[in-house]
Amino acid sequence: MKSNYAAKGDVYVAGLQALKEAERLRGLTPRAGVDFASNDYLALATAPRIKNAISAALEAGKTPIGAGGSRLLRGNCEEHERLEAEAAQFFGAETALFFGGGYVANFAVLTTLPQRGDLLVLDSLVHASIHEGARASRADFRISIHNDPQSVESTICEWRANGGVGRVWIVVESVYSMDGDFAPLTDLVAIADRHDAFLMIDEAHATGVYGERGRGLSAPYEKRENLLVVHTCGKALGAAGALVTAQRVLRDFLVNRCRPFIFATAPSPLMAVAVREALLILREEPERQQHLANLVAFTHREIRARGLRSPSDSQIVPYIVGDNARAMALASALQARGFDIRGIRPPTVPAGTARLRISITLNVGEDDVRLMLDALKEDTRSWSQ
């Protein structure tokens, strides 16, 4: 007879078996091969300047490795304060607040700032952290059609017509992580203004890549009272953490009421040093951003020249396969050729849109791109026959 513990364990075994049968079982794969998988868009994760900044901080003997507590206890270090002041200036915001990562930053904002009686309007393809934050929020939430401003406005109007009286929060990504397409920010800003709404923009895949000096696609709308932006630090900035930029009253409310901020050990002060240096690199080495833009444009020209298709014009290049098993087989074939390309399946992407997510970074050059696309075309033709 099985123990209660063993019987409960069967639930996990059955769950894993169901994922395997649905071609959705995940596993951890070591990094290997030419990098077409990371979000290290500007190749800052291995930048000598950032390494040297961290080394200098350690050698000076004043920067602790760990914060040792939450920001409201002894964990509030000079490095956090300096980063937030400089980030606010860099991004043209009144204030900034540093979190341990983009996931926790999105979750923290959405479970703290929207209040009971408010409405969250989420683009259908926003990150899982935003969906999780919305579900845990006090506010109600609705899903709008992807990149459809009319759907956003109609959702707001319908909610008002049915008696909604609170504040509306429109939540989008500026560049979508799996499709690589861009949010219609100009239209969304206008809708937010018409409906006295907040606009929350997740710039995870735009910070460092787009906008003047890599300030993101939200840069033209800086200093707006109804704008809150999340700048992830673990992608193009090459470090870890996330910066929330917003009006001071929103930052102060987060410091006082945000449980993921209040009850979490502060991010490593060394990460604050790394992010500060990354922001300096954006200011002082704009050629990195231009080099990436040139490489992305080259990649899309080469894609078209080979008769391949991708719905993106950004550094995120989805190659839609459709079938889960075929997508993973194609990814495995490319990995065997020495290209680190990962297959993406539902529920990360909608059913029937399993794909390769090809990421263009400064860790590769034009020759790498040519060889990868030649291999993609050859392997696609082989499994299609």
C-alpha cells in the first residue's frame, strides 16, 4: 500500500507524463553553440567595462556583495540610491525604484498600485508576470486584442458603461518578447489621456536597443504623470534587476505598500554598480546600439533573400513552425549544427504557433547570421519533404 506521500507524488508524475505526451515537457539545457538565444542584445553581459566596475567596487572595500536585508531595514545601500538617481535622470523620469528582476517588478507594481474598483486592460500577449500580477491584483482586469488600440478603448468604454468608476491601467510591452513586434504607443498614450488612465509600459526588450541612447520606446513620452515604465536590467543592459520609473507619489506608495519590495532582501549592491555602468555605456558608446540596428537590418534582408518568413522587423525573429514536435525537432537540428536556437511551445505562445525564437545580438556577426539562415533553410526543407 502506498503512503500518502507516494500517492501525492503520483500527481506530479502524471502531470509530467501529460506534458510529455503533449510535446510540452521542458528541461534545462546548458548554453552551447553560437548565441542566437539570449537577450544579451548589446553583448554587455561580458563587457570589460562592467567587469572592471564591479572589480573596482570590490577592491575599494565599501560595497557589500549582498545587501543583508530589505531596503527598509539595513539593505538600503548607497549603490541602490546612486543607481536610482542616475536612472531617473537617464530615462527622463521623476524617480526610479530598483527591483531584483523584471518579473517581480511587474508583479509588484500590479499588486500594489491598481486599487479595488480599478480596471487593468492587458494586451493579450503581455508577459506572464503581468498576467500573474493582474490575477493577484485588487483590480478587475480585461484582455484586449493584441496591438489593437480600438480594442483597448472599446474595453474601457464597455467597462464604464457597466458602472466602472475607478482608474484604468493600460498595460503593454513596447516590444513583444515572442513576436518581436512593436506596441502602438502613440495611440495608447492618446487613449490613456482621453480616459484619465495610467499607461504601464514594459520595456524589457527595448531598453538599450531603441530610443535615443537606448532610452527605450517610451522616451518620447517621458515625465508624463500617467506613465509608469519598467526597464529590465537583465537583457540589453547585461546585468540583473529592473528599474521602475514613475512619478514620485507612485514610488513612495510602492516603498510603503509594496509587499514584494518591503519583504524582500534588496538586490545585490554589485548589481546596482553593474547597471550604473551599463547606463554609462549607453551614453558613451552609442555605436553599440547602431551596430545592433545594422545587424538586425542585415538579418531581415538575408531572411527575405532566402525566401524565409518572419513577422518581425526587430532583434527578436520568430520563425513560426506551428506543430510542437516539429518546432523542437528543428531547434535540435540547428543546435546539432552549433547554433544555440531554442524552440518555444504553448503555453508560452498561443496554440498552433510553436516556433523558433531567434535572437540577434552583438554576440554574433554577419557571417554567423548567414550560416545560421542557410542551415535553417536547409533543415526546414528537409523536414518538410
